[in-house]
Amino acid sequence: MSQLPLRAQLASALGRTAATLSRATGRGDGSVIGGRVGLLLEPDLLRKLAHEKRLALVSATNGKTTTTRLIASALQELGEVATNAFGANMPAGHVSALSSNKAAPYGVLEVDEKYLPEVLDTTEAGVVVLMNLSRDQMDRAAEIWLLAQKWRRALAGRPAHVIANCDDPLVTWGASTAARVTWVAGGQRWHEDSWCCPECGGPLDRAEGIVNADWACRECTFSRPEPNWILDGEDAIDPYGHRWRLDLQLPGTANRSNAVIALATAAAFGLDPQRALPRLREVKSVAGRYTTVERDGRVMKLLLAKNPAGWLEAFDVTRPDRPIVLSVNAQGPDGRDTSWLWDVDYRILAGRRVYVTGERRLDLALRLDVAGVGFTLVDNFGQAVGALPPGDIDVIANYTAFQSIRTEFGRAV
Amino acid sequence: MQSSLRIVWIYPDLLSTYGDQGNVLVLEQRARRRGIPVEVVHVRSSDPVPEQGDVYLIGGGEDRPQILGAERLRRDGGLHRAIQRGASLLAVCAGYQIMGSVFGGEEGQPVPGIGLLDISSGRGERRSVGELAAEVHPSLGLPTLTGFENHMGVTRLGPGVTPLSRTLVGTGNGDGTEGCFAGKIIGTYLHGPALARNPALADLLLRWAVGPLPAIDDTWYERLRNERLGAVLKP
């Protein structure tokens, strides 16, 4: 069945056993522990597992879990796909994902931005998907200019086909050393990390108020490449100029951008939009994101937003007539520094019924007070829900706050 | 004095990576709540720094933008002229280091600062990341400083500046002090942002510009301060 050497087969099998135990004992979804056990026994395991597949690596600050899911769904049209569906995006998660479906000819792996050079080096993936870079969990994450620099070095001199969002100047710079790039005008709403040219530091000129405007450095030749694919409102325009109405179930502009990237990636695997798009439309919710949960007639739409760019995207999906619950924690995975709350423009919430909770609710309370947004402070999520009448409620939470809401309401995906 | 208080935010395109916009918003809110008209000016690094501001703010950022920011401020000269005119300045983290004679670049190489504060900075052995609490120099009459630091810098204070505070928790300058001040210039490593966590520091900057201030409702500021200080200063 497998081309793997005996030692790698054993490592992979033991890893799967650990993953099963993890799930059975309720300690996790098994996607990390299985890979850790496997990697410990066979450090070369990821390389060996990867070489049996046609692989795409997906990296970005925001939207990588969703886009990984969209690409994996599309490629199922071609055959079985191994993927890390639960966002376990470091090498242990990759081993676990690939060994859980060894027969699959295709693999789609979400990759943490920092790990991309290492994972590319190990897997020699044929396709690399790069979407956006913005400030995120600054107390533990690498600085993004540095990160883009590392991407450049990792891609230089490799045969990988890169699919990159040319509306993000930093991503464009990070991708532009690759031998082959398909440029996607996927839009960029968050501009605060791209006022300066990544190449020379000069000012970038761009039209204000347009998400996929042309941009160019005033001082050097660095400028937006001509896009091959374009997101135009509700439509994707392919390299032949054909328009495809996206009609996704996933809401919001950010997901339409993710979908165009997914279509361009599918095309790199030889799959045309005619066949890929119906697969993208089937996706309703991704690891609990965009999912709806109900309790006592309160229908809660759950949105995950981990950083300023993510909040901007989440606001785009909420409805002004609904009450909204905001929950913010500052545990390790969230970043322990809450300063980023001050980069989010909360004034859009003025006039809405706003509830504030989470372990760092006082940080958020002061932030809203300074923004002039009225709110009610509550001790926990349940209290907010209890205080609201039956009906639709928008919920935005950052990482561990989101997970704790999901745990309370079940892990239905 | 001109009719409105002019707050100048220097180089948000280069140095605002850590929520430093909050310092601008807090100053603006605290002035407006006292009926003081406010004008906020955002100065991108491609534009000249105006000399006619009252309070100047500069924030934190990555190594490369920090070097670019220092070069452009030196070439521009507007901030120097504003300080000579008597304006006040809050410089945070990378912005704080820029105000000295030298700071550490991407590979630790010395990069010249702009010389508004008698300090020199370099790169330390490890990154200091976490909550910080510190007792402020008694001459300023401010309550305990609270904030979040995230830097690799070590800063030596020269005789021309006074330490802003003595650390209770955290690293700060690296010698038991955090930040410094001289005249109407305050430098600090603190994010949080610094003025949201320390409204009395915001009011000090405002008082330097407009004179005595009436008290305002500080409920949310105080609740956040108490929680943060309580979390790091266990009795």
C-alpha cells in the first residue's frame, strides 16, 4: 500500500494511535499529538509523507484555515485530499494530516507564516498560496517585514508555483522571488501595514477607498503586478476574462477573496472553475467559524477575529440591526498584549446594542469608551446571551475566547 | 496659544505597530472631555513634521521602519524645531530609542538616533515581553506606571535625563529603571497603550500644553489599571 520505509510506516502508525487516544480521552482533536509522536520517532517523516503527494501549502495572517478548506474541497473533484482541517498548522500537524490519509494523491496544508520556509524546504511542495500579512500577536509572532523577507529567501531558486495576492504589497514582495507566480487581485482592506514600500521604504501610492487599487512605490520600481485573476464584487474573473458568480455560503468580502485564491490554486492543479466552484459553494462553516449556534431562541453567529485586519473583516459580516457580543482573552494563543485593540476602529458599532466580555473585557471596555461606543459589561458569555431577547445575535471573539464559546455550545462544525 | 490643542502623530505609516494609535485617541478624548478643542495631525514619513504642534507622539515598530524613521526625522528637522519651541513629546519603544544618540539596528549594528534625549540604546541578549509596573519619579507626582513591554533594547541614561520610573515588575531600560524624561520629553518602552493604562501621564502631557485641568470621570481607566496592577503586583 505505501512506499514509506518500514520505520516511517511504524512512526506514522504509532502517531495515529496517539491521535486516536487523544480524541477518545477528550483531550483534543488529535491533530497535533499524533504528529508529535510520529516526528519524534522519524524526523524525516514529513519529507517522506509529502513526497507521495501533489501538495499545496497555504499561508497568511488571516483566512488560512478557511482557504485551506476551500482548496481541499475543490481538489476533491480530482481525488482524495489529505488536509489539516483544524488549523494545526505546524510540522506536527502536517505529519498528522498527511499520515491520516496516506492513500490520498493530493495534500493541502495550512502553514503557520513563520514555519513556511521550513515546511517548504521539507515537503518541496509544488504549489504555495500566499494571501496577506498584517500585524498579529506581536508579543510572540515574528515581525511581518522580516517574515516576508524569509519567504523571499525560501522561494528563491525553487520550482514551486506560487499563487499570491497582489493587492497586498508585502505579500507581493514576499512572493516575487518565486520562479512562477499567478497573481490574484484578491483585495486588501487593511492598509495600515502597507504604507511603505517593502523594497526601499519609500511611500506607496494607492487610490484610497478601493480594495484592489493599483499601487506603486514613489521612489523605486516596485509596483503591483498585473493580476491574472481578479475579484470583482461578487464575481471572480479568470485569466481568460470569464466571469464566475461566486455565490458562496460563507459570508463576506474576505471569503470571496479566499474563494478567488482557491479557484486560482485549483487551476494550478488543472481544475477549472466550472468544476471547482460548486465544491467551494458547499462549504458552510470552517472549524466552527461562521457557524450558527442556538440556545433558547437566541441564534448566535460566531465569528473569529484575532487581529485588527480580522476584526475589519468580521464587522463586514455582522448586521447593524443585530445585537453584538464581543469577547476578548489574552492567553498565549491570543497574544498577551492587548494593545492591538487600539488599532481596531470600533466606531462602526456606535448605536448598536453591544455586550463586552472575556478575560480582558476591561481593556475592551475602555477602548469602546474612548471610541464613544455605548456598551454593557458582563462577566461571561452566558450572561450576555441571557440578557438578550430571542433572535439573531452577532458574536465576535478572539482565539481562546472563541474556543471557549465553542466548547460551551458543543464542537459542531 | 492657538485656538485648539494640536496633537501631532509622527509617522503612523512606519511606527504604529503596537496599538500606539491609542495614545493619540486617549489624549484627544481627555482634552475634548474638558472642552478643549483638538486638532489631530497624522504625519506620514514622506511629509514634513509641522513645527506648530503642542503635543507630539511617536510609537513603536520593527527594526527597518525604526531606522527609516530616524533617518527621516533627522533629515526633516521639524520635530527638533517644535521641541525648541516648547512642545511636549511622548516617544514609545522604537520611537523612544530613536530620540537618543544611538540604537541597535537589524543585526545589532549601531544606528544614529536624533539626539533629543541623552540616552543610548543597544540590543540586549533576549526579548523582554510582558506586563510591567513601575514607581514614577516623585518629581512628576504620578501614580504607579502600568503597561506591556515587548522589546530587545537596553537603554543607558546619560546625565541629561532623569529616569521616568523604577521598575517593580518587568525590564524597562534594563538597569532597574523604565523610560526617562527631560524637559517636556518623555520616553518609555511601554505599550498597552501607555496613556490608556496611565491617564495621569496623558494629563501631564496635556497640562504641559494647556495648564491646569479639571478632573474627569476616570471609571473605565481606573478599573483597567486596578485589574492590571492587581494581576502583576501580588500582595
